[in-house]
Amino acid sequence: MRKVFIAFLFLIPAFTGAFELRQPMDIPIVLAANCGELRPNHFHSGLDMKTNQQIGQPVYSVYDGYLARINVSSVGYGNCLYVNHPEIGLTSVYAHLDSFEPAIDSILKAKQYELGEFEVDFTLDSLQVPLKKGERIATSGNTGSSGGPHLHFEIRDMVTEEVHDPQMYYNIEDNTRPRFHKIYIVPMPGEGVVAGSAEKKGYTVEALKSSPVKAYGRIGIDVRANDYMSGNANVYGVHSLKVEVDGVTTFHYVLDKFSFDSTRYINSFIDYAMWYTKREMTMKTYLPDNPCLQYIKEQKGSGYIIIDENRDYKIKLTIDDFRGNTSTLNFTIQGDSTVIPVVSAYNGGEYFNWNIPNELKREHAYLYVPKASLYNSIYFKYAEIPDSTGYSNIHQMHYATEPLQKFCTLVIEMTNDTLKNKSAYYLAQKDRNGNWSYMGGTYLDGAMEVRTRTLGDYKVLADTTAPAVTFLGKIGSVIKFRISDSQSGIGGWKATIDGKPAIFGYDAKSKILYYQFDPKRVEQGKNHNVEVSVFDKCGNTTVRKAKALW
């Protein structure tokens, strides 16, 4: 997406008070999550507003404008509305909704039946659904990948779609400071040492305050910290992080806004390997070779600290939240000249430079890594491991702890191409728990090709088992089926009632396929023949028939 920096001017009215956004709900704003929180592969792009642990809170347009987009999905944002506000150059986003207002719902239903799909994503012109500030548009819910009832609310630039922290526009009370939890001192391989070791070392706040850290050479600092808010026990992300060494700022991170193009760069900001193996999120205060980090406001020497004298280096860490509540941590790194162990990144692998395209060509495997896919240059480790449980050997494509920014092309040759139905084959990757997860792929004359942003162990498997479909009966005016697939996963579904197409919704969390009685489409007071066809991602299909009385 092209960056339009002049769009920053749209922020001016928010700070000058030229306009005021209404709250999206009439209940007090209490946050379950804030904007910019560290999440797997992305920064959290809005505010998660609590709804008293219930669905059904009325949701309103926060300013004059028009409905610009409707998105319905069984995962992700679930039921979601996008409202454009041309007067102020902003878009408001409302996700995980339970229901839409009738006029909006009728547009949605027409599009679903036109396309024959429950999951739709479409735009509207500016004249279709004009909206006034405070006009009701939906009710809050728990749809998509939501972990509980809440409203996910975003503010975006209408032109660039850059995310703004909604706290710019709402005065949410907060008198609680963020807290440091753990600090890691990280020697660069072959260039530094900490406490006599070439390994990174973690320190509690109390330990740092009680005695200096002995180090030498080129080091970095990783920080685990969280924010908290008045009146609840939730844990949030910090708004900014600054590092000063002897009074000089070496690194300063502030997250007020970001683009979706850059959000995946979070994987270079956190210690990705630590997150992958231990699920611990720490923030790095030094830059990778591939430094596309728009939220770094200031850095010196890429944020690394050079300890090259036998003296005390005074370190000051500062974190704050959006309301300016601040915590500082002062500690000392004591220069302790010593022999720095020789540590080589070479592991017998092939050198991949982050700033050029890279290719791995082997007898039974091929990988293409586009330029700037890696955050740092690496020695790429590859191995082919014999395996009789799938349709290919296992191919070690480096390590899953090495993140990728861009999609790469992976091709693996099969050793056992025996199935007539080639669509049953798929590439699978071993996850952190040792399970083989579906990654998809396309059959290419005895090989499988897939686009992936994940390294690690791969092999070809096949799914020849159709999904399980169980009729649960009619509850009130809703009929339900439970559906599941143990291998490739649910790929989609079609349904008819009395032979006519019917749009069934799907809740991926509960694995429930459902139909809400619609008197405009289904005659009341008679038994109806219901038929659902559920197919997995490899095309295996199960058909179930049932009768339902409305």
C-alpha cells in the first residue's frame, strides 16, 4: 500500500478540538485491551471495549458519515462494519458484532444470497447508507475469533487506512503507571559478553537495583513490561519505551499509529524465538538489519550499547502509557574487559543475505525467499529426513524460530504419489507442540507448492476423510449442526431448505453451523427438508439431511 504522509494532517482537528467523536456504546469505556498491544505477528489495532460480559449492547456511529464496508467471517473480526467520516478524514471500525440494524442486515442478506456465501466482504457507495453521529448501527457480540463478549473498535485514516490509537479521541481515565517485569541483557554473538557469558541473561527489577551488571562489547537490552489501568485487573501494552545511556537516548519507541503494511514487523521488535518457544513477549531496543520500523522515533547506533571501557555505564529505561503515567528504571552496567568468546553464526548452512533474494535448491526441495523477507542475514540450515508416515520425506527449512516478513515459495517433491485424487494432498508444518498443521498447497506433477511465511519442518500429507456433521436439532427458531474436521479443517459449506439455497452461519469457536428462521424465505407452520453439504480444505464432502418444523 502506498504511504501518503500528508494524511497526517487529518489528525489536526482531534488535537485542536475541532470535532468530537461520540462513544461507540452508551456504557462507560472499560478496556479489555489497548491499541498497540503486542500480539502474534501484529500489533493490536484498536481498543477492546468491555460489554459487561454480555452481548447485545447497542453500538452507534461515532460521527456523521456513511457505511463503507460490511465484512462477515467465521473467524477474525466476525461481523464487522466500517463507517467512513469524510468531514474529518477518518474511518471507524466495529468488530465482533452480534447483529446489524435491519436496514444494514437486509443489504447483507441480499449480498449473501447473491453470492451464495455466508462469509462476505464488500464495499458500499457513499449514498447507500448515510449515517448520523449517534445513529444505531448494530449490537455488540462475540463473533469471529473473539475470546469473549466485547466490542473491538478502531479509528483509521480514511485514505491510507493507517491505524490511529482511539485514545487520541477519548478521555479514558487512567491513573495507574506501567510496570517493568524483567530485563534481558543481550550480548551480540561474537561481539559481546554479559556476566562472563555469551548468552543473554535475564534480571528482575530488584536484581538490577541491587548490583551492577558486568558486561563488555556490543550488547542490547530486551524489556518485558506491561501497562495497567485504574479499576480493573487487565494487562495492556505500553505506549512508549525509551533507553538512555549516560544521559544520551539510544532508542525511543512510540506507538500512536501504524500501517497494516508494517504491523508484521512486530516480529523484528520482539524476541520472536522466545515468544515461539516460551510465549514470552519482550521488546528489543535495538534494530535488525532489515529496519522497516516506523514506530521507532529515535535511535543511536541502531540502539546497541557499546561497552568498551572499564567504568560504570548509567542506564535509564522509561515506559509510559497513553495518559502519560510513567515508570523509570535506573541501573548500572559495569564495563568489565574480558576475552569475548568467538561465536559463529555458521551452522553448516547456506548464507542468506536479508537484502537480496535467496534461493535454496536441493534434489527434492526448492525455496525462494524474496528480498527483505528476513530481518537479519542468516546461515540457512536445511536437511532432508527420511519419513514413511507421509507422502514425502521431512524437509527441515531452517527453524520455526526464525520469522519471515514476506511470503516465500516452497516446493517439496513427493516420494509416494499414489492417490488418484491429487487434491487430497497438502503440505504440513510441524508446530511447536510437535503436531503437523495444515498449510495448504498446489499439486505440481509429483510435488506440492505452497506460499508460506513460516520456516521449520515440512512434509506432504493427505486428507481423505470427510468432515463430521451432526444434526443437533431445532432450538427456538434456530436449527443447528455441529461440524468438524480433524485434519485439513473446514473449507466451507452449502445448504438448502426445501431445495432452495439457504445461508447458514458458522461459529468457528463452537463449531456450530446454524440457520435463523427467516419468514421471508421459509414458510411457517410446516416441516421443511434441510440439507447441508460440508467440505474440508481438501474437498472431502459430507452431506446431512434433516427435517425441521417452523
